[in-house]
Amino acid sequence: MSNNSSGLGNWDELPWENGNPCPPSVGGATLLIVAYSTVIAVGLVGNSCLVFIISRQKEMRNVTNILIANLSCSDILMCVVCLPVTVIYTLMDRWILGEALCKVTPFVQCMSVTVSVFSLVLIALERHQLIIHPTGWMPVAGHSYLAVAVTWMVACFISLPFLSFNILTDAPFRNLSIPFNPFSDHLICMELWPSERNRLAYTTSLLLFQYCLPLLLILLCYLRIFLRLRRRKDMVEQASDARQRKARSAQRINAMLVTIVVAFALCWLPLNVFNTLFDWYHEALPACQHDVIFSACHLTAMASTCVNPVVYGFLNSNFQKELKAMLKRCRCCWGVPESYESFPLSTVGTDVTKVSATHRDSLKGETGARI
């Protein structure tokens, strides 16, 4: 799920025009900059607000919210490090950012994606345990912090090969079949493995352990959750109003989390297909359209950084209320601070108004409407 292509194709076979192979259009470059800038802005602002609101109040620090915040942190890292570098490299068709970023950028991207998909797996497992075995062992916040630490360590270990095998080289610019070579001092950042077999083994393993197997496990978890909730439907219809509200809340939470997983899978599918095709049959990729196809696939994958705040936050009425309350308190810092409820982020459609401190304390004991 990482970019293992140099983006330059086979240089000896490219059509040359005024010393430049497949010159990019101004309109295409402008569209690329606008699209990536939009993704960066939405990803940074949305995920930062989500992490801030979750971390600001203790009652929001439950298992799933902590994992959601961890997912947002990995997306923020992607927006800060990987997206700007990708835009610069794609537009310039050469590397100008130094050897350190050449090694760090793919390492961070691989690590961030690994953390994201592992966080989604942990969320699915926690929901599965909560609904399938409601009277069994339940993870607490301390367990989620430990899981987050282990996730980052495992992701770091999986991504280490990029630090070793990404290099700066001028190999594609050597011995070009043109009268005058204006690219003699140009460099690109690319992977140089001990053997092609090693590279294919690693990239195929990434595809399996970063995408296919985690999503299969998530699918099985939510499928079992769906079947269990379906069996409970008749019982819930005859239950009290409180239990009905709790069941509806659980269904909304699960639907929201499934939407995040589906969006993540769809966003990363084109880039996975592109990288697999590049690894096993790169001749199928047209030379001059290589960068265009890669940019479209990569941009779609990077749009996954916006999924979390949009689905979990900005489509959640309580998140909007909490954000508005936070902004209002900032503006009213010179007056007497008002008392606002800590809105349960997971309750998608609950209408909650300002309440007294006593009522707010009583709400802390209700866990049915929270993740």
C-alpha cells in the first residue's frame, strides 16, 4: 500500500519533446495542486479537531474513541509528511528534497497506513467483543493505550525496509538518447532492493497484511455483529424504551464504523491495484499516462485521511454541537464560563441541549449511547 514506483517509467522508450519526456500540462498541474491542497486542509483541520475534542474531556476517553483518535493521528502524520512531498515530486519529476526525506517519506506513509488499518481492526474486535460477548471480558481505556503503543511499534518494524532500500540516484538520466542531456545533475528517489524477488515478496506481503487480511477480519467481525443484532431485533421491539434507545444507538454506531471501514477500503483499492500491476506487469501501464494514473490513484488513497473526521465528526450532530460549544467558550473567555454538556460523539442523531452540572454528572453513568 505504499508507492513503490519511481513515477518515471522506462526513460529510454519515452517520447521526447524539447528535451522533456511527456511534458505535463499546466491545467493538470493546477488541478493536482488544488486537489492535494484540499485533501491536506480537510485532513489536518478535521482530524485535529476530532483528536482535540476527544482528548479534552475524560468521559470521551473510552476504548473506541481512543482508537478513533489514534486513527486520526496517523492521518495527520500522512497529511504533514507524505502529501506535500508527493505533490512536489510528481510535479517536478525529480527529487529535490534531500536523501533524508527520500527515506523517511515512504517509511512514514507505510507506517501511517499500517496504524490506520490496525486501528480499524482493533475497533472491529472491540465492537465484536462488546456485542457478541456482552457479559465477558471488556477492554478498558488502559488496554487501548497499550494497543496503540504496540500498533505503532509493529507498524514501525514493518516499514523499516523503506529506510534501507530507498536511495537517491541519477540512473534514469544517464546515457539518454538525445543530443544534449539537460538532466545530468537530476536525481530521483527510488527503491533499490538486493533482488527483484525480495522486492516482490515484500510488496506482496504488504498487500496481504496491510489490506486484504485486515479487511477480511473486519468483514467477519461486522458480519457476526450484524447477525447477532438481527436476532435481537424481535426482543428489542418488545423491550422498554430505554433498551430500544440503547439498541438503536448501537446500530447507528456500528453503521458509522462500517462506513469508515468501507470508505477506507474503497479509497485504497485503486492504489493497491496500481502497485500490484506495476510490480507484476508494469508493461501494461502506458508510459506517458503513468504519472497521471498514479496521481489519480494516490489522491484517491490520500482522501482516506478525510474520511474519519467527515463520517465520525462532521456527519455527527453531537460533534458539531461540541465543536460549536468549544468555539463559543473561546470567544467568551472574558465572561463567566457557561456549563455545557459533554456530548457523546457516537450518538449520531441525538438532540442535546445545554444542561445543568447535576444533569451532566448523571449522564456520565450512561454508556449505552457512547462508543
